[in-house]
Amino acid sequence: MRATKETKNIDSRNAEKRVVRKGKERERTTAENVPALSRATVAPTSKEGIQPWNWCSLADPRVSKQAVVFTKDAKYFFVPASSSVKIYSSVTGKVVSTLRSHSHTSGGSSDRITCLMINPSNSFQLITGSEDGILRLWDFIDAVLLRSIDVGHPISHLCGHKEMEDQVFVISRKPSKSGNEEGSVAMRVSLRVTTASIREPIQKSTEISILGKIRSPVGMGISPSGKWLIIAGGTKIYVAQTSGPKSGLTKFACSDTLTCLALHPTEDWFATGDDLGQIRLWYCLRDDLTFEKASRDKSAPTTTFHWHAHAVQALEFTPNGAYLLSGGEESVLVIWQLHSGKKEFVPRVGAPIQTISIYDAGDGGHEQEYALGLNDGTIAFIRSGTLKLSRTIARVKLEPPYFTSNSPIPIFMHPRSRNLFLPSSHPSSLQVYSPSSSSLLLELEVSPSNRVSRPYAKPLEPCRVSLIAVSECGRWLGTIDSRDGSAEGFGLETCLRIWHWDETDQLWSLNTRVDQPHGSHPVNSLAFSPAAPDQDLMLASTGDDNHIKTWCLRTTPRKDEHIVNWVLRSTFSYRNQRPTQALWSPDGTVLAVAQTSCVTLWTVKTNTMFATLTSGEINPINRMAFTGRNGRYVCVATHSAFALFDLLRIEVAYTFKSRQGIRGLFAWTGSDTFAISREPWKVYASEQSVRSETIFSFFSISSATPTSQRNIPHALRECIAWQPQQPGLDGKLGFVAVTLEGSLIHIGDEDIQNHEASEDPRSLGDTTGTPAQPTLFQDIFGKSAILESSSLAPQTTSKTSSDLGSQPGLDLGILDGPSHLLPPASVLFESLITSMLQRGGKPEPPVAEIPTVVGNQMDVDVSEPPNHPRAMGRKVTDKEVDELVDLFGDPSFRVPQQNVQKLNVPAPQKSQKHPELNGKPQANGLTNGHHTIVEAPTFKPNGIHKRTKTVDNSELSSPPSQIPMPTIGKKRKKALMA
């Protein structure tokens, strides 16, 4: 029997090997039967070699219901944004730091932050709760994640008190047994972690106790005394003792559905708002309150205020407890005086009010303000003294219904400014967003639309912006908006609008409007030609009418001015084929048009076609991109393959076939690398959830084998290439994409929100390798006007601190000691100045001339051309440098006696101050870049003295021969004689 069993086992193993061999042969046969492309490479089907990629959320379509949280000194405030927390300056409204909590393996928006609070035991720490069920403890000064505690279920509310150290109360959404409905549970969680999980990325709490079930919670808080935990949900108020929460929850009934909760700052009572617009003040927190788990709902004495016609969305008490603020769908802030019942109004704040917070520095130097979180994500500040709107902080607005529709999403990145042009909350509007500063720059209503319709009537179909194009110089903006009017019997309405940037008013003004640019057919492509000094700016458009059109500028003289507008330049087509995309070469001399089965190359000046790029396997063509450092190659893609064409040889360099569908084709300016995005894999994270991801494959122009493959846990709706700040930096490649959920994300290793803006540090504290904390002065007035040595010259010749330390005879380490041990300034001056100043070198490129100021002319700031480097001032000659070194090298600033003019000026008295020249002290004899001759001030009886004479640089070839010596007092003379 044993031999028989062993024989059966051997036969079964052999059978398994034969099945495996047959499977491999079958796969090999299937691969051989696939129609091979000419010099084609087939993408592997396995996921080996695919690495996760960094990504960060730039904007979230869902506006958080968490109110703005201020720091203890009110200098900064926190705003949750998807899976990160943005820290804003209360004075300037700019983002100064960002706390990111997502991981590479997290499933999309499951780690979205829903609540946050300042740690009551440590005012420099922040506690956040997210939908992935994790409590995170942050040190927001250094932007360091200290602790991550797993609660087990999504967290919706969070609160704590200073009397309960290392303990917080949370409300977690727990699914029911059927798996459909969700119920909420109140829990007490300890912030201390177990010893076994202290080294794990996700720790476990030492104590998690359940208080009870909550139905539809809308708010939670702890009374000022720290005795009571209050939770509002549904039509009930839940009250528990913080000292013994296991005793149960006491329920107080309410006749209407509650919508918000606010606790009095000094006394143990609270206020609620309901869906009928009523505000109730509850007085039920008494020491004789009994807690019985099975008790019936109780009633409590209340006071009712009523003004709102719709549901009350937000409530907040002032710090002194004398006033109550309320807001809702009416977009009106109501200020209630509690002891008298009187009210004041702040109407038309801009949008429905969703949250209310109080900005109170407490130092008496800043006026108290009300921070309103509006329904569109804007934060509006209202002065408490004047009840006027002081400032607003707008965020990028992404409307979920617009992004979930099947219409195309227009998204464009301006390569120079690196700003994003996106659709706004309404389909007929655009917005300009700066990812580096996390700020919304402006909004543009492309097509005026009726945004209000009768409730019983069918909503009107709005105009939708489908295409965006911005010129390289940034002065021209082209948009295509269309509206399907077939329901009203009008057909398709399409309009081409070209906008010009007004430097005076700092806004886009409509320059040219062309109705039905391609007849009754839609427009599918729009592109401006690159800026070139010897070429005119042009605009190319393609449409479903099988025509390609180019547009150019025309100047029309009218009386005392010249009117510039856009006109049709030419119209052409190729064999009646439908063009899908028009693209300009990097030098602007060639226009490439993707047709159905080929790519046609056209000479711009003569409108003649000089080449046709075809490949039998690449059909139909839906994407195209120029690649290579000089734009020598054109990559053409279909749904399942792409081909790389060499424009010099007019032949196929190589082709590549993907077993997954190609969703996008991307190229970067000045780079030999290009990439494709493939249809997302479907990953089953659990038995009940499916998570999608997108794979990016990178290629070089020299090989058809992918150089690298990266993936992200998102399915993308639209994606564009993020152009690096300096062309040719392959290590800074990335993407900006819109996910299926409507979130705007950045994909790549470059930290675009902190790398570009030097005044936006990663953290608020001084840490190694990060910028220092900005002072209040810098928050108000920006970066210092004193230029660093690294900004005085190009990067190739700039001197860093390490370069300065390597200068002969100079050791910067001596500056690290205490001030009383430093050597005299006369010893360090010459070496330090010599190491920082640039001598000789290559001549600088010419810069725009700045008009000089002569006499009493006004100083005027002259804007420089955007395509030239910013002028840093006039060039300092070696002769002037030597004179300054000789002048300041002498500690006593003494000059030869024969060059000193005797000044007949009476000695100033102790209480008398020296008069200032022109009302302003002049330094080093330079005023606005001009030499200044300072004459001896001759005093008049009325106290008026002569002014300084300002002479233009062109009139002076060298400094004056005689330098006046400053007045020397008696004490100064004694010191010099000693």
C-alpha cells in the first residue's frame, strides 16, 4: 500500500509538471499568434518591476465640515484638505506648511481627514482623525508625525479637554451586521500606545472603551469644567460624565432634527441648531443628573431663538460668551446678543455658511474677527468691530457633478508660471490655481450663464468650456465653449473666445469672439504657436468638419490708437480625413496634425504639406506629442500601441504594443523621456472592496523597453504632464491629474508646494535642511528685499555657504562663536567681501533699460519683459568696489586732512538730533542707484536747510574728488585723541 501511494504521488506531481509545461507552451503559442509590429516590443503582463509612486492631493471636491482651528497664539490656522492639513498664516492668508498623512498603499480618498483639534495637553501638537480609522498625533512646528493609533473604523468627530491628559473622545462609524447601514459609536481612546506596537507604523492604543451608540451625530464637545461630554445627533442630545463614561449616556429629546452644536466657553450649557432654523439653548448639565442605560428620553429647559428660514448649519460662541454667531443657507451671519435677544446681520457673505470660528489673538494688537467657512471652500473673515468683510481666502473649486459627467475636462498648465487653468464650480467658468503657493489666483467667467432656474422647471443646459490654450508668453488665452441646444431646437452652439491679459487691471479681457469657428461641428483641438522673435504668434484649431484652421493677429489703426484682434489666416485639409489633434513643433516652424490614419507635417509660412507619417499598425490615431531635446521625434499613439517617428529621417524609430489600453501620452520640454499611462488594474483589496490603480511607463527615444514603471492607487479621469522648472531635469518629471472622484492630485517625487516658494517652508520651526520660520514681519511684507549672494548670479556661478567657506584665508566657522569672542570687523571685512563679490567673469546679458531719476522726478516701477531675466540693478564696476573697500576698510572712516572742508556748523546740543537730509537718511552716498553729492547743510533762521543734489550716472564718470567729513562732536574728538 505504501508503494502504491508513493507511486500515485509521483504520478500526480508529474501530471502537474505536464500541465505547467502545457500552459507555458500555450502562452508561448498565443504570444506568437499575436500580429507583430515592425520592430515592436510587447509589454509584459505581470506587475513585476512596478514601483509605487509619490502623490499628494492639491484640491478635494468635497468641502470639509470641520471648522477652522487656530493655534493658541492665533498666528496660524489649520484647514483639512483631503488627506493632508494645510497650515495658513492668519495675517497673510498664505500656506506656510502642509501635513501629509497618506501612504502609498492607501485606497484613494479612504484616508481623508474629517476632524482635527489642538492637543489640550500640548499646544504645539495637532490631533487628526480620518476615514481610515486612524488617529494621528502631529508636531506641527516641525511637521513630524509622532503617532498613528488605529481605532478600527472611520472617525467622524473628535474632542478632548486639558483635564484629561492623553485621552480623547471620538465618534466612529461602524457598519451594521447586514453591511448596508452604518451606525455611529462614541468611544474614549487613550493616546498611549502598547509596548508591542510602539515600533510599528500603525500603533495600538492601550485603552479603547465604548460609551454607547449614537444616531446621526452632528457635533460633540466637552463642557468648560471638563465634567460633561455632550453629543448631538438625530433628534436627541446625549450626555455622559467624563469621569465615569461607562455609566452610560443620558438622552434628552428634541422635537426637530439637530444640525449643529456649540458649547459655551465659560459656563456649563450649550446651544444647538435644527433643520427648521431654530436655535435652542440647553440648561440640562446638573450635578444631580442620573445616568441609566435603559432610561427613557428626558426633557430639559431650553431657550429658543428663531430667525433662519432654512436649516442652521453653524453655531459658535464668542470667547467672552456674550454673543452667539449663527449661519446657514441664507449666506447671512447672524450675531445674537444673549442677555437681550437682539441680533445684528452681516448679509451676502458670498456663499452658504458651513462653519464658524473666532480669530482672537488675545494680545490687543489685532481686532477680533469671525472666520466663516463657506460652502464653496472659501474662508471669509469678518471684523467684529465694523462687521465688514476684511479678507477672503479662496481655494480651488471642483464641482463633483461636473467631473462625474462624460464631458471632457479642460486642464492646462502654463509652462513658465506653472499655474494650472481648471474649470471652476460652474462649467462655464475657469479658475487659475497656483500649486506652489496653494492659492487661487483668479476666476474667469467665460460664458455668462443663467445659474438660477425655477424649482419645477427643467434646469437649463449651461455652456461648457471644453478646450483651453495659453500662449507661451502668457498674454493670450484661447477657450472653446459649447452648448447643446438640440432640446430647444438650436443645435450645437460653439464659440471661440480669445482673451488678452490686461497688465493694468490684472485680469483677462475678451479680445476676439468667433461664433461657430468650424461651422456646426465641434472643435477638438486648440494650440498656440511657441514664441519666437522672428515669427508671428498664431493659433491652430481643428474640428470635426475635417478642416484645420490657423488664426493670426491683425492690427487696425483707429485715430490715435491701434486695435489688435485675431482673424482667420488659412484653412486647409488632407484627403477629407478627420483631424484629432494639432501640435506645434518646439521652434514653431512645423505644424503636426494627427489625422485618422496618419500624421501630416505642414510648413507654417506657406501652408504646404512636406511629409506624411504613416504606420499600418497605428490606426486610428488619437494622441500625439513631440519629444526629444530639440523636438526631433514625434510619438503617435492609439488605444493599444504607439510609434516613435524620426523627423529627420521620416521613418519609424520603433513601435511598442501594450496589452493594456493606453489612456494618455505625455512628453516634457527638453527631455528625451516620454511616458504613457495605461488603463487601471483592478485590485481586490478585500472581499467587498475593489481598488483601481493607474500605471505609468517611461520610455527613452533610444529604446523600446520601458526604463521604469510606477503606479498610484487612483483611477484617473484626466492627466497632463507637469513641466519641470528647468527643461531637461528628468528627475523632476511628474503629472497633474483629476481622479474619478474629482480630486486634483500631483504625481511625482518633486514637492511642488514647498520646493518653489521659499517663503512657504515645510515646517514652522528651524530644522536642518529646511527654511527658517518666517517672522511676523515676513508674513506681512514678504521676503526680505536684501538679496542673497546666490541670487546675484546664475546658478552655475552662484556661491553657496559651502563655496564661501572654501575661499582661501576665510573660515566661516569662526562666526559660530559668541559675539564677544569674534575678531574685529577690520580683520574679516576684506576676506568676506572678496569671497562674496563677483570679479571679472563673462559679460552679463543685456537687460531692459530702466529710466533714471533726475531732480525731483517720481520713482516709477517699470515692468520688465516676461521672456528676459529680471534686472537686478546696474552693474557695479571694479573701480567702485575698490573705492568702497578702501573706504570701509578703515575702522575710523578717516580721510586726508587736505580733502576736508571746514564746516562752520555749531555743535549740536544733547537734546538736539542731527537733521536728516531730504527727510530720509542716505547710506553710502547712493540714492536709487545714483551718486549723491552731500553738501554742507546751511541752516536758515526758519530751520530749513538745503536739499541734496541728485546727479544722473551718465553725468559722473568717477566719484567726487573731495568727500565731506561728518561732524565730530566733543566726545568723539576725545576718543580719537586718546
